[in-house]
Amino acid sequence: MTTDAVKTQPQPGLPQPGHPRPGHPRPGLHVAMPADLPADSYGRRMVEALRAAGAGMTIHALPGPHPRVDPSAILAADVALARLPDGATVLLDGNALFNLAASLPADHRRLRLSALVERLHWSDPALAADEAAVRHNLEQGVLSLMRRIVVPDGATAGAVQALGMRPDRLVLAAADGEGAAALLAALSME
């Protein structure tokens, strides 16, 4: 005997599960960032700007030597993402992306992922060519999974676009009140 599932129709004007009303951000923002991120970093300054703008958020401090790839940091990052509820809006600090790279393909469909990218790490002149190539591919792959890529300036936006990211996914947002408002507006459109 087969049973047909009952399908409910969306009610006009009412928010549907996992979808807020247009112009209203999802309740609660999750921010995953390295625990040892300096206070003057873009990610930390943006978090403070978001708090000043009244955004409620939960910070997930990730242990490990970010942005270096480290097995214990990868495990901690995997656990942190796995514990987040489906549909959660998550800002990932760009310094943690290398250690999140393994879990993001599985989580990008259930979480609303955005990245705070102060700079791209693959272009560090101190890296050997083979290490730079690996980091280039990792950053390109991880950023392709993001709904939004938040950058502090035009130079970083250009570097991210050079990786093949669409300009409509970029949010130019300084780590100040105006930038926080721009970021919150971009997150509420999803």
C-alpha cells in the first residue's frame, strides 16, 4: 500500500520554515573564526561593528594555527559546523577557510555560508609555488560554496573576482557601522 505525502501550500505573506520575510534577517548569526585572531583583524573588527549595529550572534572560536592546515583544527572546525542548526546563517573568517575546506562541501547546502575575506592567502609571496597552487585551489573551491563573500576594499574584491567569483555575490563592507549595515542587508536578502 502506498501513501501519498500531504503537501502544504505556502501561505502568501507568511514566512515559510527556513525563509524569513523579505527585509528581515534570520534570527541569530553564527560566526566561526580562529580563537587566536588578532583584535585588529578584519573579522574581529567586523564582529564588533555587527554587535554595535545590534546583530545577535554566537561566536564559535576555532582552535588551531590558522591559516595553516592542521588536523586538530580540521576536526574542531568539522565539529563546530556539524553542531549548527539547518538553515543557520554563518560567517566564516577567511583565515579559517583552509581548515574548513573538507567539511564545507557537505554543509554548504544546509547552512547559509558567507565568508569574511580580508585577503587571499594563496598569493602570499613567502609561499613556495606548489604550496601557493594548493592554497589557490582550496580558496577558489571554498569561496565558490559561499552565498556571500564579504571584503573590506576594492583590491580584495578584484582578487576574489579574479578567482572566478561572480560580482553579485560580493559585499564590499568596511569594518564599521556602514559596512555592518551593508552586510546585514545582504544577509537578509537570502
